[in-house]
Amino acid sequence: MLFRSKKIKFIFLLFSVIFVLSGCSTGGVSSNNQNAFISGNGSGFVIPEKDRKLAPVITGLDLNGNNVSTDNNNIKIINLWASWCAPCRAEAPLLVDFANRNPDLKFYGILTRDNLLSAKQFVKHFQIPYPSFADDSVILQFKGAIIPSAIPSTIVIDGKGRIAARISGEVTTSLFSNILKLVKG
């Protein structure tokens, strides 16, 4: 009888774990649930030149309804963000400073799991000078280079249009500077 009760407890525990884990999925690219995200640890890496894959050209509407495209030969920085995300708020002044001091770099944002009004207030508050895509489905075009649930995330695209680096989590000055130096060559 004791053996049977341990076996039943084990089966119950197993099904409980499966049930709980299946509830962790959002089932899509984005979720309106602000708690359904993974905060990165601020780690970044540069992809060796020989291993870099061509980045997609993304086209879509920005927060103001204007058409935007990443189709150019400049080095591009693409940042995935949301107005309610604390690390996004912390890194915003740094990204704005880099964008203002480096006009040769093209910065773009991708808004995710947020509403348009809050996003526009975020952009106004931080005086963000670059466009942000309003539809986060453009993330799918990156085929794993950006993890949709990990925000903030930043990728750097080299001058040849290839994904050259990724930062998962809040960008820091030293990490961003070092990555840009390596990508610029």
C-alpha cells in the first residue's frame, strides 16, 4: 500500500509540473501581458565575420504611422523595447546619446507588448531621435537573432547588412562601445 501511494504522489507531481510549465508559454511572438518577458543579463557577443548571416530588411509603420525601412548600407542598431520595461527605461538615455553622437549609425526600435500611447510618451520623455516599428511581428524576420520574450534586446547589423552582434538585456556604455568598435573594425 505504501508503494502504491508513493507512485500516485509521483504521478500527481509529474502532471502538476507539466501543467505549470505548459502555462509559461505565450503561444505567439508577443503577448499583451507585461509579465511575460525575460530580462536579459546584459551579456553581449560579436559574431565572427565568417559566421555572420544576412539581416532582413524590415519595413513597416513607425509609432506615428509613417513608413520606415532599414534598407541602407550603414551600420544599424535595432533595439527591442517596451515603455513599462525598467531595463529599457534605464538604457534609453544611453541609446539616445549614442544615436545623437554617431550620425553614421542608423538606430531603430521595435516596440513590443505595449500600447501606442505609452510608447509615444516614452519616446517623448527620453527624446528618442530614431524611429520605432509599431508592429513587433517584424521580429519574426530575424529567425532567432532576437528572442521575442527577452527585452530589452539589441542587435547590431554591420555595414554589409549582416547580423554582427547581439546584446541580451540592458545596454551599458562600455559593452556597447566595445561591440561597436569590433563591428566597425
